[in-house]
Amino acid sequence: MANLEIQLQGFRLTTAQIYYFLPDYPRLIQEFLWQDYDIAPKFPKLNQFLDFWKKDIEGNLHSVYVADQKLLTMSDIQPRSKEIPI
């Protein structure tokens, strides 16, 4: 039920595909997937995570790809009328 409440507040399921250089092997690139509910288009939670990464994690970022999906639409939450057979 908590996910429904989050989605009704405008959050979307957000996935970030993060590529970074391995600290011990700087010519190799590793992939990390991050996923959380966030608000598009500013993505404050993702930006907070990337700031943490830059400050506290040794692997330098190469690139970040972001995808978000709105899981609920207005038709999902509007009541539907039912026909009563005569």
C-alpha cells in the first residue's frame, strides 16, 4: 500500500544505469543499477545518490542513463461506472 501512496504523490519508478571506472583497473568500466521512486524531471533522490557517489566512492563516474516509468495513470485511479442489467 505504501507504493500506491508514493505514486499518488507523483513519484515514478526510476532506474539509473551507472557506468564507472574500477579504482584498481582504471581502463575497465563496471555497471551499477540503481532503482528507487523519484520525481521527474529533477530526480532529487538520484542526484543525492550521485553526489554521495562522487564524494565517498572511489570509482569515477563514466556515464549515467536514466529511465522512469509512471506506474499509475488517471484511468487507474478514477472510479469506473458499472452497468446494471435490466
